[in-house]
Amino acid sequence: MIDQLAEHEASAIAAIDGAETLDGLAEAKTASLGKSAPLTIVQRQLGSLPAEERKEAGKALNEVRRRVEARLDARTAELAEAERAARLVAERLDLTEVPTDVAVGHAHVVTQAWEELEDVFVGMGFRIAEGPEAETDWHNFDALNIPPGHPARDGFDTIYVDHGPPGSTLLRTHTSPVQIRTMLDEDPPIHIVAPGRVFRRDTPDATHTPVFHQLEGLVVDHDISLADLAGTIEAFTESYFGAGFHSRLRPNYFPFTEPSAEFDIQQPDGTWLELGGCGMVHPNVLRAGGIDPEEWTAFAFGFGIDRLAAMKFAIDDLRELFTNDVRFLSQF
Ligand code: DAH
């Protein structure tokens, strides 16, 4: 019987070592230790042996079983590790093979100008403010000293929104309502710029688009003067356009400022380009923003970001900014 055991052990070990997969090993386990395995059959036969022989054979059988089980455990660990390693190799993503000739996009020329303007003004001590694109008639007009029937309303080709009483909601025609919202939200001193999208019912041509972008500035503080406004515009001009560029103010009219001016940028070749509007904030506007005009003074300015970008990059048709022709956009 002992000889027989050695033979069964050898074939069990051979089956275990021969298994190449965990499934194969499960079969080897059944074959060597399962119900109809030779070792199990031997075990069942032990009972029919004489007592002395049974004890010895039983001990030998136990040792064989223990060795077979140990070998089974070792092979299980080996195969599990091999299968895991194989799976990792199979699932690996080769990130080195990203093609290098793919065209990578970049920010739109208007976005570039917008972000650069924010950097320049933040560098000068301004914070960025925001307001909604769908605005109330009150914030866009009344609060800015443009009451119903004021001729300045006709100057804006306003797009109204079907919301609330007729004429009460519109797509903001300028970023100036952000002045009102900021004053109502915060106590002075206030130093903000508000870049944003604005809308007018315009037929697109080289110098007009129905959707465009503006940047609004507002400073509310003690003893603010027109000199502070002119100095701020000049500092911005040099900082954004570079050395050799200068600015000037020309008298103009806006309902929300008094006095009001238009500001122009002088290029190094001496030519002047009109950029935006500005002025000392009208007392009615400060009051609409909940600020006492006896205690505080303020200046404001506003200009078109698209027009500024067009100026900086010598783009002669604003419609190019909206047609999304990659051949055009990739130049900037
Ligand atoms: N809101 C004016 C426009 O869209 C631009 C403007 C002019 C803004 C004068 C100002 C300002 O803040 O003081 O035409």
C-alpha cells in the first residue's frame, strides 16, 4: 500500500505541476484529492486493514495528502500571480503612442484679448465683476440716467426678451448695468472692471456685429477727479499696447457721466484710433446704486473688446471674429 501511495503522490504532483492555468489546476485538484481520486479511494480502503497496518498506512496517507495540498497551494499562488501579470500586460495603455502631428487649438483672439485685459487691470488694482446677459430695463437704462423716452434709448438697438411685462427684460446693450449691480452689492471704495458679452439689433458689417464684447470700469472713492480717470486710461494704454502708445480724452456726451469724454489711442506712428467712452459718474447714477454723491465721487469707462483686438491685430473686418474659419483664427 505504501508503494501505491508513492505512485499516487507522484502522479498528483505531476498533474498539479502540469497545470498551466487556474482552471487546469482546479481539475488537477479534483483528480488528486477529489471524491474519486486514488488517494481518496485508498483512504476509504484503510478501514479494511488490520489495526497495526491501518495506523501506519493512515499516517503515510496523511503525510502524502499534506504534501499534495502544500504543492497545490504553491502552484495556485504561482498561477494567480502569472495570470495577474498577464492581465496587466494585456490591459496596458501605451500612452507613448499619442501622435505628435495633431493640431492643437488655442484660445480665440477675443478670449485672448479679454484675458489679457483682466491681467492688466488686476495688475493695476481692479477686481473683476460680473452681471447677467439678460438684464432688466431698469439696470440697463433707468438706473444709468436713461429714463423711458430718453433719446439715448433710440441709440441702442435693443433686443427685448419675452419675459415679464413687455419691455421689462432685454439682452444688455452694454456692460454699464454691472456698475449699478456692483454699487448695490458693495460698499465703496469700489475698483472693478467688468468684461462681458453685449447684444444689439445690428446688421453685421465690417465694423458692427449684433453680439460683441465690452469691458466696463468703475472706480468709486473719495475725491476722485477727471485727472484720476485720464491717468488710469493712460496707464492702461501703455500697459496693454506697450511703450510708445498714448491716450487722449475728447469731450462727448453720455447720459450716465458728467462730464463725459471719448478716449482715443495714439499709435507710435502718430495716428489716433477711437476706443471707448468715459467720464465722471453722474450723481443720479450713484444714487441709483445706493451711493451718496455728496460723500463719494466716481469715474467710469467702457470700450469694445472685439474692436480693441481688431486694432491690436490689424483685423479689418469684425465679422471674421464670428465666422469661425480656422484659417483665419489660427493666425492669432
Ligand atoms: N456704455 C457705453 C456704450 O456702450 C460706453 C461707456 C461710455 C461706458 C461711457 C462708460 C462710460 O462707463 O463712462 O456705448
